[in-house]
Amino acid sequence: MPPIMRALRLGAAALALLLFGLASAASAAPRTATQSVNIQGFAFLPKLLDVNVGDSVKWTNLDSVPHSAKFANFQTAVLQKDQTATLAFTTAGTFAYECGIHGSSMPGTIIVHAAATPTPSPTPQPTVAPTPQPTVASTPQPTVAPTPQPTVAPTPQPTIAPTPSPTASPSPSPSSTPTPVATAAPTVAAASPTTSANASAPRATPTPVNDAGPGPLIVAGAAVLVVGLGGLAWLLLRR
């Protein structure tokens, strides 16, 4: 692009910015106006006037006699026929006045309203992006290995060897030992010869002879001896 064209474009942009700034300043500056009050027939017309702060009021004397507008702290000049006087009101409030020549017979009031404050356009609030919350990773719970229970080895029970029972030799049963049986000797009755001579005499009864054989003591002693011999034989066999 040639330098001249670039300079023209920059100048046009600067001029546009300047015009935009002037327009903004003009729109921002408060607009002022001038209201009119006529003095006619020994009266202020209108008697009550509403203006805004910064506005001006212009009095025009239409009577053939002089008049003026007198306030508490200031007043206009004395106006002859067809003369005018202008006052600017920069403070809001209600201002009563009268004719400076004819007094309270010619009253008037100026009500000054405060300038409307332009409502500022709301400043767009920046959209704050929500701060992402950090994702907290869940802490894995440690897996506790089960504690192995100690295996208790069974206590070996002592094996008790069976005690060999002594082989007892059969004891000779006393009943097996033949017990000597006393043989009773036959009783022989000796018959006395009967003589014929004594045939007539009573016969004598023969007395039997009781031969009982061996006595009881001998049998008991034999039995004790047999038992003793059997016990001695058993002892000898155990050895």
C-alpha cells in the first residue's frame, strides 16, 4: 500500500474519532433554555414559571410605565417599555419575586428544578467463569490381608504299648486233683452160732461194727497237701 493512502486512511480515522468525541460531549452537556415572562397590565405573565437548573428567564416590559423583577438577594434593572432583562438560575429552588417599583402588588414565582441526572447504563459485570473444583481422587483403602491363623499341630498322643499279660500257667484246680475217697469197709456181722441148747433162750441182737475208714483229719490234711503242691508248681512255672 502506498504511504499516501496509508496517511489518508489514518487522517480519516482520526477525524472520525474527533467528531465522535464532540458529539458525545455535546450530548453529555446539559441543555439550557430561555423562558420568557411578559410584564403587562401591572402583572407578571405567567405569574408562576417552572425552569430547570441552568435555564434563563427573560422579562419584557410591555407597559408604558417602568417595571423590574426584584428577588430577595438580586434584581433586574428597571425596564422601560419594550426593554428586556435576562437572569440565569443555576441553583434549584423556589424563588419568589415582585416588582421593584410597585412592590407586592405585582408578585411572581420562579421554580427551578434540578437537572435530571441521566441514569448511567449499567456496567456489564464480567462473567466470572466458575473455578473448576479440583477432583479429589479417592484414596484407595489399603487391603488388609487376613492374618493367617497359626496351624496348631496336633499333639501326638503317646502310644502306650500294651503290657503283656503274664501267661499264667493253668493252676491245677483242686477239683481236678483226685480226692481220695474213703472206701467204707463192708460191715460183716458175725453171727454167733446158735446152739441148740440155747434155742429156748432169747436171741442176742448182734451189734454192728462201724468201720468208717480213714478219719476226717487225714482227708483234710491230704487236701491241704495237694493244694500246696499245686501252688508250688504254679510258682515254679512263672519263673
